[in-house]
Amino acid sequence: MKGDKKTYNINLDGTTLKIGFGSPAQNNQIVKDAETRLNEMIASGVLKGGEVIRVNGPASLPSGNDAGPQAGPPLSGGCMLRH
């Protein structure tokens, strides 16, 4: 995203991953930006792992399907998506 406007916002609030749309974009760009952000959060230790994480917020089907599996591997219990 290198200085560009974010097309998708992802932040951790307790055990809930708050997600939502940013600047308008096509799904292919939103999915890339969401994956980049999740990888950043995992690499920096924000998503450390644990038992369960909830994902809450608006998502297109492609970005929502990417967020769950991407966030789930560091967790022993998995990920619950709520749209």
C-alpha cells in the first residue's frame, strides 16, 4: 500500500478483528491489501495466536474468505467470521 490510500481496514480489538472498507477499489485489490495487512499484523506480533479470534465488519465475499484462513493459522482454535 506504500503511501496509497487503504482499500481495506483491519485492526485488532481484544479478540475481535475489526474489518471494513476503506478507499473504493475492485475486489482483487481489496483482497491483496487485506492479505498484506494481515501478514503485517502476524509478522509484528499483533496477531500472536491463541484460541479463537472473531472477525466482525463489512466484507466482500472474496475479502472475507481471505481474512478467516489468513488469521486462523496462528490460532489453535480457529477463526469465526461474522458478517
